[in-house]
Amino acid sequence: MEADPKQKEEADRIMAAMAKRFGEVPTINRIMAERPDIFIRSAAFSKAILENPNSVLEPKMRYLLAVTAASALGSSFCIEMQGKHAKELGATRDEMMEAMLIGSYMAMTKAQSVALRGLESIYGKLEE
């Protein structure tokens, strides 16, 4: 699909701003930019969530929450990237570890929930 030149220019501007702010353009953004019509909206949504000056959550907390979610999802790149931002905003090692442990715990309980519901499905509920 041939990209609209104005959208391509906007996507390039967004990626340049990312490179300046983060030191790199994350792979998913670089690849998504091949479709500026989608990338521009995705980048705007990301910015609205994580960098919204009207957010009720302080910036450090937003990035710690991102670390928690990345930990639950097992996304090492996102843990590092969002963790870097949280640290830049003053997150301590202890705060980061707690965020990671909460995410890890939620991933573990999800796995347990799926597995143990499967166990009950196979064998039925234990009679008391």
C-alpha cells in the first residue's frame, strides 16, 4: 500500500521525536510506521495514555504500572523501556521490584486459574 506523503512525513516526525526522547525507535513503532495511517493513531494513543498531562496518575506511577503490565505479559523489552522511564521519573529500585513482583504474581495467578479450572473441568469439584 502506498502511504500518503503527508502521513509519511508525520510518521517520520513522530519517529524522530521518539528517537530523540528515548534514544531509539522501538521495533514495533519502526515496523508500524510502514503504515502511517495506523501508526500515527497508535502513537497518539500511546502518548495520551503514558504522557497525558491531564492524567489523574502521576507520571512515575503510570510508568510503574506499565512495568507491572509488562512483567505480567513477559515483555522484556517493555520492562526495560518503561522501567527506564520510571527510573528517570524517580522510581526507586524497591518500587520497581514491587511493580515487577505484582505483575509476576498476577501472571502466576492467571496461569493457576486457567490450569485449576481445567482440573475441575476434567475431574469435577471436590466434594466436601
